[in-house]
Amino acid sequence: MNDALVSEYDLVVVGGGTAGPMAAIKAKERNPALRVLLLDKAHVKRSGAISMGMDGLNNAVIPGHATPEQYTKEITIANDGIVNQAAVYAYARNSFATIEQLDRWGVRFERDETGDYAVKKVHHMGAYVLPMPEGHDVKKVLYRQLKRARVAITNRIVATRLLQGDDGAISGVMGFDCRTAAFHVIRAKAVVLACGAAGRLGLPASGYLMGTYENPTNAGDGYAMAYHAGAELANLECFQINPLIKDYNGPACAYVTGPLGGFTANSRGQRFIECDYWSGQMMWEFWQELQGGNGPVFLKLDHLAEETIQTIETILHSNERPSRGEFHAGRGTDYRRDMVEMHISEIGFCSGHSASGVWVNERAETSVQGLYSAGDMAAVPHNYMLGAFTYGWFAGENAADYIAGRSLAAIDGAQVEREQARVFAPLLRENGLAPSQVEYKLRRFVNDYLQPPKVTRKMEIGLERFDAIRDDLEQLHATSAHELMRAAEVSVIRDCAEMAARASLFRTESRWGLYHYRVDHPQRNDADWFCHAHLKKDDAGRMTSFKRAVEPYIVPIDSQERSAYDRLRVAGAEQPVPA
Amino acid sequence: MTFTFRETTQRSAAPVTVDHDKCIADKGCTVCVDVCPLDLLAIDPDTGKAYMKFDECWYCMPCAKDCPTGAVRVEIPYLLR
Ligand SMILES: Cc1cc2nc3c(=O)[nH]c(=O)nc-3n(C[C@H](O)[C@H](O)[C@H](O)COP(=O)(O)OP(=O)(O)OC[C@H]3O[C@@H](n4cnc5c(N)ncnc54)[C@H](O)[C@@H]3O)c2cc1C
Ligand code: SF4
Ligand code: SF4
């Protein structure tokens, strides 16, 4: 434990993006005496998916517009039945309380003339989208509340592994400073992981490492830390794949433009999907269109009135991904005249958008004692930003209760020394492989072997390649603390790649549209696979997969509704069939 | 035989540039350096101005938005332009 900086808290929240700040604030509110630390690899002021704000709530369950039961039903169907309804329902029931909390803190949502929330219908069945045309202030609002609640904040620390006591319960977290490379051991009675999606798994079609859909700080660190602590991960084969602006790789924002008359179109300017809400089935139709003679796919706005286009530009070019206007200008794309070319994203893990995450129950507890998780990395399907806030809230409160009466566990010096040696090796080598090169190759293999359509033999070869990259990790050379961060991320991405391959091989059926389309098992097989597929590190240290029954439904789904998301293609927009 | 291991670098044009006339880093400002989620910016000790040290930009723009003097320009990285 040479040179390790040791500190002590009651609760450490790792990741200060969306779910993390909420968890820290709510833990403090529950018990103001707690010493709560919010740790981030970036700077909490501007970190995570919402660093520049957000265009809207994708899943608001607001009385008068939707009910928790209806929402639970919609997500169950959109996710092909494989959900723990208790977890989705817990979100839905608290969704409105979270909105009211954010509203009281000063986050602005769109309202109609009567002062009611201006909810829009984007999903297939219900209405859950609430625009935030002035959504650029979310992080500022959160930061103010963090200060008010007296949450301690440490920025620029990359968490790398959790500490566990003799009983396996979480006893802290380790990491290093990405500017000074100082090693930190932070003791705690519980940890909340809120490290976002695994956003650097696939390589974007542009080939640019950081041109990802997700904020690239989220390399999958949370997934890897949870895995190595023995936590169960759920349905990882249900990849995140999104329809995006080609090359720019940001959302085209059919949710923003849809209610104003914009839509996703094929090259003839025709609508081919009934509903722009992102689901595996929607991505399936999108992919079909890209592959077929009607591609590529576009966002169509050129039929809208000047006034509407100006509104759209104001929203899309100032919030969320504000460099979008510059991108369009550079290519001479004008919404008035041109459709915006779209493509599909690289693969990733994200429960915020699909269903791949660290398993949690409706209390945000993982399967490891003292470890909580919330946000994109926690497996509550389609949870998005509001789900991240809501589960952050659950995690903070429940962790605060769990901590009561517990004391700090002794630190195991051997665990710390092992981790220090592992993390610092690239800095100590005199020469070797550049992290960016290894990352490029690793992520290209992810594309080559794991991107749907998934093929068994290809995924098996992928596993061999990922094994070889494990050897390459032993040759990484970092020339600075900054590059050491990138080296640590490569190891995280490699772990996620192996998880993605093994989870995909385990489920020998197709499900969730494009997300888990297996060419050699092309049908959905409810008889054998109407279940969760979990993955964990077993006692011998091997990556292992197993089935878990789907929990009994709270909200029953009748057989007619069950297939609602299978009927997304617009009648008459059939694919051309070869003669 | 004495093969010697060599590392080489790959050049790239930084998509984020700073207007030296406007940057007040020499008066103690470090805002853009503080907020960049990927930690790509630094103050050049020679010029006393901010600059992009690593080309790993997500073109997300907190650096430009939060700069008190409007000195930061974010262009789309060349590979995506
Ligand atoms: C471009 C884009 C547009 C979106 N649009 C919408 C929308 O319009 N509406 C909607 O509802 N949802 C939207 N979402 C989804 C929503 O933003 C996310 O679901 C939500 O913000 C996730 O919150 P989180 O806390 O899980 O992750 P984040 O907010 O990303 O936070 C993760 C944090 O963990 C930190 N971190 C990661 N690894 C480490 C580590 N090793 N050590 C320390 N810290 C670490 C990161 O720096 C970051 O601060 C969008 C997402 C993206 C990417
Ligand atoms: S924020 Fe602006 S003024 Fe401050 S250091 Fe950066 S470029 Fe210079
Ligand atoms: S655009 Fe974003 S990633 Fe690029 S330098 Fe600015 S803050 Fe950093």
C-alpha cells in the first residue's frame, strides 16, 4: 500500500452524471450526519450524458396523461416481455415525484396554455414525452443542490475496482487521479455505482474512437467494476443500438421533431415505421431499410413551415448536442431543403436505452451486499434520464438506511497492492503498445464479430481475439497519467467485449429485434428463453451465464397487446423482394 | 542483432482552438480545463493560454459554453466533418 491516499466516508457514489448526484443528495437528506462522497472521473459540473442538458423526458409518467400500470405494460411489451415488472413499476410510480422534485429545484419543462405539462405521444401506445426546450441548465441545477446538501465532491478520479471485506460486502473503492496518477483508497460502508453506459464498446462507423453516441467517459467502467466484485449482470445480449445522424453520431431527435411534424423516412421521403420510439423492433425495421433498396434512412423536416424549422433549430442546436448546427453547416445541410442522412450506432450496453445492465431490484440493490446501482448501467429497461434520477433517489435512500449501525470494514492490504500493481503497470513500462491503438483494434473486433446480425462462429472467433487482447494489455505503455486513464479504459472495454460475446452466445434464440438477432437461431423461442439471462464471475473466477425466471407480472399483458411492437412497419411500405 | 523498439506519434489537427487575444488564463482562469469531461485541455506554460493537449474530443462544447470571454472554438473533428 505504498503511497496510497486513504480516506474514509460512509457512502461513496461513483459517477456524478445524472443518477449519481441524485443518489448523493437523497442519501444526505435521509441522514444528514452521513459523510457522502461523490466521485467522478470528469468534473461533476459538466460530466456524463447530460453534460450540456437534455431535450426532454422520454418516459414521464404524469397523472392525467399516463398511469404507472400503462407505462409498465408499454415497457414490458417494448422489451419483448423480459422485464422485472416490479423494478419498472417502482420507477413508474415515482416518476412524477421526481419530475416535481426537479421542477422545484428549477429544471424547466414545457407547459401548455393551462399550465399543465405539455406531454407528447411518441411511443407506440401511451404518451410519455415531455419536452425541455430550456433543458440546458440541468447540470447547473444539480450542482447547486449538491452544494446545498453538503455532499463532498472529488473530481478527476478514475475508479477502477471495488474493495470487499472478508464477508464479500463492499468496503470501499479504489482508483487513481487522471492528472497526478496518485492512487486513492476510499473506505466506505456502501457504494453506489452510477457510471453510465458502456459507450465505447463498438467502434463508430466513422472509425473515430471518441465519436460515440454516449459520452465517451463512460467506457463501461461500472459494468467491469460490478462484474469483478461478483455482481450479476442481466440480459447483456440486449445491446444498445440507436438510429443516429450519420458520422455526427448524435440522436436525430425524432422525439423532438416528431410532435412538430418531422419523421424518419426512407430515401423516397416516405414514412416506413409507425412509431419513432427506439426499440429493438424499431431498429430492426431501420436496419432492413438501410440494407434494402429503400435506404439510406433520413430524418425528414423539409416539408415543415419556416417557423417550425426555426423552433427545431433553436432546440436541437443549443441543448444536448449543440455542435449539431456546426456539423450540418459544414456539409451544407439545411433542414428546409435537405433530409438529414441517418445511420445506426455502434453497439453498447445501456439499460437506459435498452435492457443491458447490472442486475438491480426495485430498491436499487445489486446482488452484492452493500453495492447499489442506478442509471444507464443498472438493469431497469428503457429507464432514460428520469429513470436514472429516480433510481438514484432509491439508491441514495436505501444505501443510507443500510449504512445505519454499520462500521467500516478493515482494508485488505493485499487487495490494494494487487490493484495498484495492475493499474500502474503501463506507467512503469519503458515502452510498449499505445492504449489508443489497442483500443482501436479491440473495438474493430467488436464490430467485426459482435455487431448484429450475430453469427455463432464469428462470436467464437471474437472471443479468441479478445483473449489475445488480454495479452496485449500486459504490454500497454502509458506516458502520462492521462494516458494511464485510457489504458485503464481499454481493460474495461475488453471485459465488456467478452461479456457481450458470452451473453450473446448463451441466448440461443433471437429477441429484441436487431439488438439480439442471431442468424443461426433466427426465431424467438419462448418455450426455452422466456427468461432473463444473467452473467457473473463464478467462485473460480470464470465468466458464467445462467437463466433466471421472469418475475410474476404485476400488470397482466393480454395476448393481443403482447405483439403490439411487432407491428411497427407502416402498411404499404414493404421491402422490395428479390424476384 | 540489435533491433531497438521505437515508438512514433501520429499527427492530428486539434478540433478545439483558443483565441489568444481573449483567453485570460494568465489571470488565473482555468474554466475550460476544469469542465472538459474528457480532460483534454491544459494551460500552456509558455504562452499562458489554454490549448487542446489531447485530440479525443466528443465535440460536446462545455469548454466553449463556459468560457467567460468566448475564447474557445470547437470544430467538428476532421474525421466526422
Ligand atoms: C446524446 C444523448 C441524448 C440523450 N437524450 C435523452 C433525452 O432526450 N431524454 C432522456 O430521457 N434521456 C436521454 N438520454 C439518456 C440519458 O441521458 C441517460 O439515460 C442518463 O443521463 C444516464 O444517467 P447516468 O447517471 O446513468 O449516466 P451519466 O449521466 O452519463 O453519468 C455517468 C458518470 O459516471 C462517471 N464515470 C464513468 N466512469 C467512471 C469511473 N471509472 N470513475 C469515476 N467516474 C466515472 C462519468 O464521468 C459520468 O459523470 C440521452 C443520452 C445521450 C448520450
Ligand atoms: S475558459 Fe476561456 S479564458 Fe478561461 S482558460 Fe479557457 S479559454 Fe482561457
Ligand atoms: S468539446 Fe467537449 S470534449 Fe471537446 S474539448 Fe470541449 S469540453 Fe472537451
